[in-house]
Amino acid sequence: MMVLKDILYKVAINAVVGSTLTKVHAVNFDSRKIAANDLFVAINGVTVDGHEFIDVAIKKGAKSIVCERIPEVLVDGVTYVEVDNSNKALAIIASNYYENPSENLKLVGVTGTNGKTTVASLLYQLFKNAGYKVGLLSTVKIMVDNVEYKATHTTPDSLTINRYLTEMSAAGVEFCFMEVSSHGIHQYRTEGLHFEGGIFTNLSHDHLDYHKTFAEYRDVKKKFFDELSPKSFALVNIDDKNGMVMLQNTKAKKYTYALKEYADYKAQILENQLTGLLLKVNDSEVWTRLIGNFNAYNVLAIFATAELLGLEKVEVLRLISDLQSVSGRFQYLISDTKITAIVDYAHTPDALKNVLETINSIRTKNEELITVVGCGGDRDKTKRPKMGHIASALSTKVIFTNDNPRTENAQNILNEIENGVEPQNFKKVLTIADRKQAIKTACQMAQPNDIVLIAGKGHENYQEIKGERFDFDDFKIVKELLVKLEK
């Protein structure tokens, strides 16, 4: 048990009713999980307002309440703490409750539209291969050194983050690499954490259903760098015009990386093949099994971060050459009939454009590039015609299909994607709503040496339709289909 006043350390408090010497057994923001002597934090969420469940939490045993407005009717023996923002308070409370575990290891946050998962996951892999105990908080999975947990959000809630960081600290983890999403920053999930460094990959059209404008989306990302300490480092991609914006107000030590601009860490692509990249990084050459221009940026970010965290350059180059691709990120197989299938998480216009341009830069143009792609439901609708335009313009054939329609009408989503196709590309396009049938059709259309790209879902092993999740794994399905076609 902890004393409430210790848990509230550094929380900006407007008012207190009751005693801050109250003992706290556990902290929760879900009233269903409350038990005797717990602290309940009432969060005003996107769909549910936790203030409506304060009475429920008290009946279940909560003796402390943190909220943005103190209820009119008070219960004897319960302490009420009023704050301006419950999300922000929860993050600081979570750090205090778990005794600030982020200070016991070197935590590096990776933010940007594309590349977060790849950079964080490959840094985890590289430092593991270097012999360190390492943690990972990513979209794909959570790793406490060698122990794997399933991930549910790109950036988990602040209690979950601190719980895993505590486990990492107890396990002797020295470095942790964490994806930091714009939602996570906006909802203060990373507040109160001590970051050794922050990495900015790029910024493009995404999450405008949540942030409303691109400027707001950019400024939320910038907030992460604004709050880094002078002891931290800020590493940004300055080939993206928003890279320098991220550095404007940061107190952290500033470092840049680029393929085109002059930067602290510079890379040049010497060879670009379906088997990998040969790069010149500053003054050294390195071969990597990762593919494409966008992965050249990822490798450069990894190289720079490893050096900034104290690894020797020669060792870092050796470790980069051993890196394996991340699940669902340009993950490919070549069938016995010489058909190449690529599965990639590209679910934004920019990411899809990058993947298609990468494939087109590698292929000889004697083969077909058949793309299977859709867009998720209940998300930013403005990107759908853009995805349709890019897919049809940069592929020789394209099949539009369901992604995760969620609660939306799947046909409406497909219609909106089709709206982006220009007249000269109409003949390239097929629409097959059933995703498995779409992948099967693409495989049947493919001839030896053709390339089939399945975009949008990447590592996901489910499909969400009408609020229900069904088992669905793009890579597993295309592998099975290509094996059947070979027989």
C-alpha cells in the first residue's frame, strides 16, 4: 500500500476534499476493476465519461477519487481530488505508484506516421543481439527481455506502460524501445516518463479522423520532443520538412539524419534489390536484408540511435547486417513458381506510395505488379480515394477489398476507394469484397516472376467485421494459396 499524497507527487491539483493520508491499495480508471481501498481516476474518454462511474467505484470500495469535477454529493471517508486533466494526472500517478520505473532503464520513444514499429522492433533485435537485456513496447508485441506479451494499442495506457516498465526493471532490462503514437501523446499516456531519447521518422496523412487537421497532428507529435529533458537526445529525419519543426523548442541534444539533406547521420543507397540494400552510412558500407528506400531511413535511424546509446560503430554495422525483417513489414516469400508475394502494413497513402515505388524501382518492368488493398472502417475517410489513386496508378493490376470494415458498410468503403481511380486506370481495377478471395484471385492472376503486394493489415492476425473479430493472417493465407497453386 502507498499513501495518497505520495502518489499525487507532481500532479497539478485544483482542490482536495478529504485526507491525502488515505492508504491506496491499487490505481484504476476502469470502475469494473476497483477493489477495497483503491484509487479511481475518472477519465473523460472519447466514448465513455468515467465521472458517471464514480458512485460505482465507491460502492466497490474506492476510498480515493481523482476527477475533473468533484461530485455534488460526497461520501464520508472518501477523498476527492480535482485536477484539470485526468489523463495527465493518471500518467503521473501511474509513474509514482510504480516508483518511476522509466528512470531505471534507458527508454527511447519512436514517433512518426510510418516506420515506428520497424525502428523500435529492430532496435530491440539489435540490442538483444549485442548481448543486452532489452524491452519493447510496440504495435506488434510487448517484450520484457525474452518474455512476450500481446499488444492491444500502439501506445498502451499509462498504468500498463508503467507496469511493464516495472517488470523490465525487475528483470534487469537496460534499454527499452517504445512506439509513441499521436493518440498516446494527446492523451498524456507518456506523461511522467523519463526518456533517454526520441526519434522522429516522418509525417504524412493519417489519423485525421481523430486530430481533425494536419497542423494539430504535427503539433501533437512535436509536443513529445518539446517535453524531452536536456539530458535526452532528439533524433529527427530532416528529409521530412517537419523534422526541423520537431526540434524547434526541444531542450534535448539535437541530431539529424537524412538521405538527401546534409545531416549528422547521412546514408546513400548503393544497391537496391529484392534481397536487400547496400548502404553507405556516413563513411562506412553496410549490407542489410531490409528492402527499399523507406528502410534505408529506418536503418539510418537505428544506426544513429545505437551510436547515441553508446555502441561502437563497427559493432553496430555488424549487427545491422544480421537484422531480420519485422512481421508484416515488407515481409515476403518467393514460391517455387517464382511468384513473389509481399505483405506490408501500408495503410496510409504515403506508406502505400513508398512500398509501391520501392517495388517499381527494383522490378524490371517485364513482370506484373498486382496489388491487393483496402481501407479500415470507422477511420479517416479522406484517405480512401487517395489510396485508390495511388494503388491504381503505381500497380499494373489492383484488387480493392475489405480491410477491417469494423462497424461501417464495407461496400461504401470500397466505393470511396474507387472514387480515387483516374479514367486511364479503370481497366486495371477489380473489386472483390471478400479479402481471402481477393488474395486468391491475385495469386491466380500472377505468372512466374510477377509480384503480388498485399497491403494494409501487415502483422494483424484478425479481420474486424460488424464489431466481431475473425482469424485472418495475410501472410499465412498467401503462403497457403501459393503452395496450393504449385501442386
